[in-house]
Amino acid sequence: MDYSLLSKEELNKIIDSAPVGICITDEQGCYEEVNPAYCSIYGYQREELIGKSFTVVCPEETREMVLSAHSMIISNKSELSDEWEVVKKDGSKISVYSKTTAICGSDGKTKNVTFVIDITARKRYELELQLSNRLLQKQAVTDSLTGLLNQGAIFNTLEVEVIQSKATHQSLCLLMLHLDNLGEINEVHGLSVGDSIVMSVSQVLRSAVRQDDIVGRYAGKQFILLFPDTSLEVARTIAETIVAKIQAISEYDVSLSVSGGLVQLTDETSLDVIRKAENLLHEAKIAGKNQIAC
């Protein structure tokens, strides 16, 4: 269809009935025309916009930038499309997608015509989806009760730390802890008490380790702690402090018994390190519990 054959009235009717916002601005960025959809997006009446700068719908901090972009489109007779945060008449902010194109008006002057779509709902959905995905990603590597790394995540982290330790020739120590009498506590006091104690233990572990140390729940009664770039002696000191703090937990008048196996990596695989820690843990339990074997 040759739109040049349409009368001005016919063109105005098409613009007014368009489902997207449309505005025409002069070289200075002042509104010459706006359609009902444009007014609806921003909450203005037509007469409130005509003759005013289009920056009235822009946040103050972006006005200089969008005016510069408007002038560039006019000068280069080009176009620009992007997503923007804009301001409605009532001061609320929304997100829009706009496309601006330079045109030659009937008066021979270059103007900009801008098409606008309100994408606020879409942006809100995208944000909710992003937050949901982050939550799912966190849940995939997190123990639901304690918030610590779960078994799969702590094992994957161990594999990475083993590779890094061998590559940098830095010491890596692994501590496996076992809550010896958690089963008895669950039987006598109930699972809710046992869960509460497990959460208290996890808080002790978080507070006792250093910034680069890594903590995970390896099984119902077991925890694994990784100490990168740490000697066996230093790791043992930390481990003994942890055991003492766990024993000091006094919830429900329950006395906790905890044993640990501490291993320093030499040339083992991740599985080898875990097996060694399990064997040492067994030795600590046989030796009387509430101690660290290494």
C-alpha cells in the first residue's frame, strides 16, 4: 500500500488506533503529536504533552543522555531501539521498549517518530524467573536443613580443591566429623530435637572456620570441612576447637559426642581422601570418641 496516497486525516486515524504508543518530536525533542496509546502508557492527557520536551517521561539522571541520543538520530537520520526505565505522570516507574526513527516532515524538517511498548509485566516476570532459577540453583547444591553445601556439592568442591592443591603444591586438609549419639537423641527426644541440634552444629562450624574454608553436610550425622592451603597442625587446632564447641552445645540438656578424622592430601584422589578420613574417624570412635584422629 502506498501510504503517500492517504490523507492526513486517514494517517491520523491509523496512528490514533494503533495499539502501541506513538509520538512525534521535533528537532528540540518537543512533542508535536502523541496517540492515545502513548498517553495511556504514561498517564497523561494529550494536551499535557504537546509542546513539552519528551524528557518529561524520563528519570532526571537520564535526561541529558536521551536528549543527546535524540539529537544524534535527527542529525544522522538514523534509528535507535532499546529498553528504558521511564516515569509516569504519577511518579511511578515502568519499563518500556522503544524504537525511534528519523523522518522528514511535510514542512521539510527532520523529526523523530517513536514507537513505545510497555514491557513492565514482562520485566517483572523475567526478574521473578531469574530469582526462581537462582533459588533452584542454590537448592541443588544446598542441604535443606542446615543451608550448608550438600553431599554432591561438597564432593565436587573437594575434587576442584584436590586439583588446585596438586597444581599449586599447597597443602589441603579434610576433616570428617560424625555426631556419634545423634541416633540416640532422635530416638529419645524425637527428630525435631535432633534436627535442631544438627542446625546448632552447623552454626558452630560456620563460626569456627576461616574465610576460605569450606563446610558441607556429607550425610545425616556427618560433616566434611576442607582447609585449603593449611598445614595438618593448623587444621588439627581448628578441628579440636570445633569439637570443644560442639560438646558445649547445651540444648535440651543433651550431651553431644563427636568424633573426627583429619587427613592431609598427599597424592590421593578425592575418593581416597574421603576413605582415609572415614577410617580415621572409625579409629577416633573406637578410641573413646570426642577426639580427632589424624
